Amino acid sequence: MPDLNEQFEAAVAASKTLPKAPDQSTMLKMYALFKQATDGDVAGKRPGFTDRVGRAKYDAREAIKGTAPDDAKQQYVSLVDSLK
């Protein structure tokens, strides 16, 4: 059985070839989990109201702040698997 890092890398690759594009909230969840797994907690100031995309991404990351990187990887793998 592949270890978590191999599963995560496979899920990242699979996310680019999903049969149907996920909705916006799912995409934000995937983004937040990926960034939490690779970069850790969100840092810096929340973008201003004119940067709607940046603000949504920041808010998605802020919502899972404190999640351990391995937990984020496992959640990402599970989410991508559910979209296949």
C-alpha cells in the first residue's frame, strides 16, 4: 500500500483529470487542503474586498487553520477519490 505522500501526489495528479469539474465550494476546499498540506497555516492579512478570489481563498484556508499537514493530505485524498 502506498504511503500517504504517494497517495497525496497521486490525488494531486488525479485532480487535474477529473471527469467533471467540481463546483466552486469544492474547488476552494481542495485548494485549502492542498495549501494546508504543503504550506501550513495561512499567514498574512486577508485581501481587501476588491480581491474576491484572493479573499475566498484566504477564507477557505482560514477555516481549516490548525489542521495537521498529514490530516490535510488524507482529507484531500478522500475528497479527490469521492470526485472520481
